[in-house]
Amino acid sequence: MIAFLRVVLVGLPVTIWYCSLILWAAYRKSDKLPCRCEELPRRWARFLLRAADVRVEMENAEHIVPDRAQILVANHLSYFDVLALLGYLPGKYRFVGKKELTRVPFWGPSWTACGHISIDRKDTMKAMESLALARRQLEEDRPTVVFFAEGTRSITGELRAFKKGAFVLAIQTGTEVVPAAIVGTREVMRKGSLAIHTGRTIRVRFGEPIPVDGLRIEDRDELTRRAHDAVAALQRLPG
């Protein structure tokens, strides 16, 4: 609990400061906004990771190719999954997350201003509109679009079934899928707990990209299975 309080006490003013810089740039329609949205979230995430005394190691990061559109699908165990990727994922990225994140003061509006994508899981039509926005971003800006494909954090640590939205998007846009396993975040902070365990190491393991050339929408289940199997295999690697 001491570590949690430390992260909150030092992290809250830093969060407000960085978010305010992004929102000010968005309000002014500044041409610096894209740079702000790439630089400041990295600083913010790395600051919070240092405050929690947590290290991040990236394995096979060469599979993430800056300036090439990719869809990253990862497991989800902890809030620290987001920090690890925000802080250290190479190149431009956009996260796909639940709509509720947009309601967080300061953080939510800055998330939206930076082009991250919110999904309303209770409204199919709005969810489809969000995926259409992701499609436009892939085609125009060529970022890495990040999905936590289970849809929510796993309580047990076991890899849950994947939602199919990321894989439909991949087939529609012809964008390769990069599987990733985030290992160690559950040991830092589990779902449902406020305890942060310091001195830990998070490992983000990237797998070989899965091409989608020649696939049709009817192949989405097979693509989902392949990506799920790849993430599961990455999780099982020693170390």
C-alpha cells in the first residue's frame, strides 16, 4: 500500500501537468500536438514505472516496424500493461480501449485528443464506428494499433478467449498482426488490488508478425486462433 500511495502522490500532479500540455496544444490546434502526443505519454508512463520501482524489458522489438501499419494484440493482466507499452513501444501507436477511459478527468480528454480509440462495448453500432476510425488511422497515419484482445484484465492470469474486432480490422485493411505477451505485470499489481509490489521486472515479448494477405472475413476465426496460440506460446517462454 505504501508503494501505491507513493505512485499516486507523485503521479497525480505529473499526470495533470502532462495532460494539460496536451489539451492546451489541442485547444490551440497547435502543429506540435502530434509530437506532444508521442513524447509526453512516454515520459508519463516511464515516470510512473520509476515511481513504482518497476523495470521494463522488450524482447524481439524488431518485430515492431515504425512507420509501417501494424495491429498489436496482447494479453491483459494489470494496469501496468498499459504503462509498459506506452513507455516503451517503438514508433507511433494508438490504443483501443473501453469508452469509460474517456471519463477520467484530464487523462480521458487528452487520450481522445491524441487519437486513441474508445470502444463502447454495449453499443454495437458505436463499436463499429470506432473500428472504422481505427481503419482510417491505419490507412492514413500508419501507426501500430494496440488491442488488448481479451477485452478486459484476466483475474487468474490465464489467457482468455480473444475478441474478434482486431482480426476483422486486420483483414479489412490488409494489416499484419503482431502477437505480444506481457509477462510480470500481475506480480506488480493484480486486478482488484491496490497493492503495488516494487523491484519487479516486466517483460514484453513480441512474436513474428502474422500476415493476412489473401484472407477474407470468413477467415477471422482462424486468424483469431493463430494469434491466440502465438500469444500463449510467448507467455510460456522461460525467463
